[in-house]
Amino acid sequence: MAYLIAYDGSADSRHAIEFAAKHLSAERTVIVTVWEPLLVQLARHGAAAAAIVPGEDPEELRIQAEAHAKEGAELAIASGLSDVTYRAVADRTAIWQAIVDLADEIDASLVVTGSRGLSGVRSVLLGSVSNHVLHHARRPTLIVPPAPETR
């Protein structure tokens, strides 16, 4: 069994890693960054995707995701977790689905994700990865709210 912690480089995901390290006992931990290939962005966002990553090379996106995942693993180790690995996973359908699928693959005993604290219309318009993980993961899920200074 292992903990699976989603990390996207945001302050909220950093806080989730630090919270998990402070409150969870030592267990193998996998840090995951889900990256969105340009074709998925185009399918999901249409022409607006060009503004998201103008001229971005798919291989460069994968490399950036690997760097984010490695950064998350380094943060987890610095925060006190010891047996830490990391993975960058391509989003083929939805970011939340990639997290849920990886949790199943590694038989995670707990999935940890940060929350941007969106509510109301903003949450509906932007969607919520943490909300979807919570409702679709078939295992315990910990959603860490934003740190008090970022709320």
C-alpha cells in the first residue's frame, strides 16, 4: 500500500504535501503530476487551448510534468516523508480520472489532494479535481484546504 499525493506545483498542492507529511505515518508515497497533452487540450477547450500553451511541444509538456513531480517528491522528503517516488501521468480523459486510475494501479491506501477552495459558480465553471477524486476514488481520500494565509 502507498499514499498517492497529487501535485501540480501550486501553493495548495505544496500545502497538501506538507500537511500529509506532518499528519500521516511513514508509508511508501507516490507523488503524481498529471499533464494534459495538447490534443486533449484542443478536444476539451477548442481553439482556446492555443492560448493555454501556444506552440508547446508535447515532449516539453511531459518534461515539465516530470520536473513538477520531482519537485513534489523533493518537497515530500524535505517535509518528512521517507519512501517517496514520483510519476508524471498523461491526462487522456480528465485529470481527476488519471489520479483515480493511478490510485487503483498502486493500490493506494489514501489519496491526498489540495483544494483551491472554489465554491459556487466558480466551482461549477472551473470544475473541481479534488471533488471528482473524492466522489470517484474507491478508497479513502483526504482533501487538504488552502493554508490559512492563502485563503
